[in-house]
Amino acid sequence: MAEENVSTYLDPAEESMEMAVAYLEDALTHIRAGKANPRLLDAIRVNYYGSQAPISNVANIAVPDARTITITPWEKSMFKEIEKAIINSALGITPENNGEVIRLTIPPLTEERRKQLVKQSKSEAENAKVSVRNARREAIEGLKKAIKKGMPEDVEKDAEAKAQKLHDKYLKKIDELFALKEKEILTV
């Protein structure tokens, strides 16, 4: 019975921590590091027969080299829609269209822009850490209340230690993700 109670608090905490890391991975992917990555287009939607669709649903997206993304629409009518969506997006890159393929050339980053991106990445990592800490705190508060409901103190203390271990594991993951992104941004 006591073991089941412990998982009542630790499972949601771990799930929250896992979600914080997943959110961070996604956020970092969308921070442009001066390298071509098809995921830069994930948030851009195009009008496709009256509904908003991701570019990947209406075209082939390829990365022929480190600085270029090519988009090959499946229908000629989509050229203008895709171009318009890219121009109106926050991507900040002007598409080149030769009638066969839309080409996006990723500009090299300035030193100042690199610093801004590292700062932005660090901020995203900090937000993820706060989420992990909150999940740990909620689990521990729940466990402390469980003592009043009859959970043995030694079981509660062990569970607190498990919550701390989960916290440490996920903070380490966050630090690793940030370090990788920082390296990617700063590598010229």
C-alpha cells in the first residue's frame, strides 16, 4: 500500500520533468543556429484548400548543404502560398523561387546574434529547470501530507530521496541539451 502511495507523487513529478525536457528540446530546435534545419519550418503554416497546413504536408523539404533548405511543392499552385507564408513568418529569410524549387539560404550569424541566441537558449533551459524544481517541490509537499494520512516516515524519506534523484537526473539532461545548443550556436 505504501509503495503505491509513493508512486502517486513520484510518477506525476517525473512526467512533468520529462515534459519540461521535451519542451526544451523543441524550443532549442526552433532557435536558428546559422545552420539549415528543416525543423525551422515547423511552425509555418500555408493555406491549402482553405485550411492551414504545415509546409511539410504540401512539399518535400530537403537540406542539400549546411546553409540551404530546399522546398519542392507537390503542386505548382503552392509556390506562391509557401513563399508568402515564409515571408510573413518570423523566420527572417527571403525565399528564392526558380519555378522548380524554393530555396532558403541561411545567413551566417553575427557575433552579436550568436550571443543573443545563446542567451535565449539559456533562458529556455532556465525555464525548464524551474519546471523540474516545481515538480520536485510538488512531489515532496504531497509526500509530507501523506505522512499525516498514515504513510510511514521512512517510506516518505526514501521517496523524497527518489524525487531528488529524479530532479538531479533531469537537471543534468537540461544542462547537456543547453551545452549542445550553445556549442552549435558558437561553432562558426
